[in-house]
Amino acid sequence: MKRLARFFLAPLFLLVVALLALALTSRPAEHPRVLADLGNHPLVIAHRGGRGLWPENTLFAFERASDLKVDMLEMDVRRTRDGELVVLHDAEVDRTTNGSGKLADLSLAEAQALDAGYRWSADGGESHPYRGQGIRIPTLAEVLERFPEKPKVVEIKVPDIGLEEQLCDLLTEHGQRDKALVGSFYERSLKRFREVCPEVATSAGPTSVRLLVALDWIGLGRLITPSYHALQIPEHSGGLDVATAGLMETAQQRGLNVQMWTINEQPAMQRLLDMGAHGLITDYPDRALQLLGRSTRITSLSDR
């Protein structure tokens, strides 16, 4: 009996010691400059520049979203055959342009010869108002040059090709390390980016999100020391509620900025903000601005 008691008590004792050590050493995330400069109001983040309103991931979209005075521009980064970083969500160009095939098989010149406004439609394909308007796939450098003061959410779409170093170099070259929040669905990309660019804020990868959610479920979320600064999460995933009041409270105590994606309807926006979300990543930034009582008037339509 004593031997059996020792068998169970020893691991339990070690677990208690480990939890106590975590409790004593855990630290919340530091508030990064890119988020601190935005203040404490709910953030409106234009998903791919506001893909519900105009052609996604284009200078045209980013300009219009900026003129709406959104808080952040969200964009995706991939690489062309000749190694240039461009802003595009899909691996292929078929969905958004008049071209076909993989971006990785195209040179920058070939990619930028495509019409990036060709497929966009607000009426299910009845009309295509942006065809032939000179809208093209931009390089990341062009976006950084055009919008140097606008905070950006940048998602790394392709791992294991050295994109992390290139991204860090571009942010450094354009003096925008404090204007970017970098995310990815690839943990190894985030780990590599944090190694080469530790001054730039990052969001949690999917494994980190799952770990935090799991720890929160068993009441241990407050023991974690985040290596990231933001949670970019959906409301639901795989039939489970990801965004809960408990997780929001835990994230706040861990110093994390919770940004919900992709939230397009105002009732959901309001519910998540009431729950404690700090930001809304949305295809329709005008709806979020309206909900928050902010202007939805585009103040400038000049082509820059």
C-alpha cells in the first residue's frame, strides 16, 4: 500500500513543483510598439485590404482602406520564381487575376503583367468594375513605400524558403520594424522569424493557440509565458468555440492582443467586442467602423 502511494504521490509532487515554478517565472507579453501606438480602442483591421469592397491584396485596396482610416492593413506574402516578395494570398493566381498557374512559377514581371482586378465582383459575377483598370499584384516593397506610417499585419504564406529573412530585411530597410505584426500558420516560420527579427511583433501560430486554449480549459492559461504578442483566432474551429470569455480574460492577463478573424457581420462583431476582443479582422472594414461610430467616408480618392 505504501509503495502504491509513493507511486502516485511522486509524480503528483513533481507536477505541483513544476506548476509552482511556472507560476513564479511566467511573464506576460510585452506590449509592442506597433500596437501601443494604436491606443486602447477596438482595432479595425482590413483583411487583405478589405476584400469585400475592392480587389484584395492590391495597392488600390490598401489605399482605399487607408483612406477609410482603418487601424491596420492585413496582407499575405509569397515569393515569385525570381525571389521577389509579393502580396498575394493564394498559391495560384487563378482566383484573383486573368492568369493561371502557381505564383512560384512566375517571374515578378510575369506576375505584375496580370490584371489583379479581373475577377472581383460585388454581384456574383454580373459585373467586374475593376477589370482593365491597371490594378496589379504589388511587391511588398511597394506596399511599404506607399504606406510607411500605416501599421500592417503580414502573414507568411510559404515556409522553408528563406522568406523570413527577406521579410525582416525589407522591414529593416524601410524602417518599419515597429509598424508590423507578423503571423503565419507555420510555427517553424514564426520561430525562424523571431530568431532573425526579434524586435518585430508576432502573433501566435496554430500550435501555440491550441496550447493556450487547452491550458485555459483546465485553468492553467495564466501560467504561460507567451513568445508572441497577439492572438489572431476564429470564433469557432472544428465545431469548438475558440473565442470564449475565459480565453479573452486569460489573454488580457498574458498581455495579448486578441484579433478575431474573419468577422464580417455586425452582430458577431459586437458580440466579440463585448466578450473582450481587441480587434476585428474583416473583409468589410466599413461595417466595423460604422459599428464603432467612426466615419465611413473615404476622405481621399487620389491615385498616389
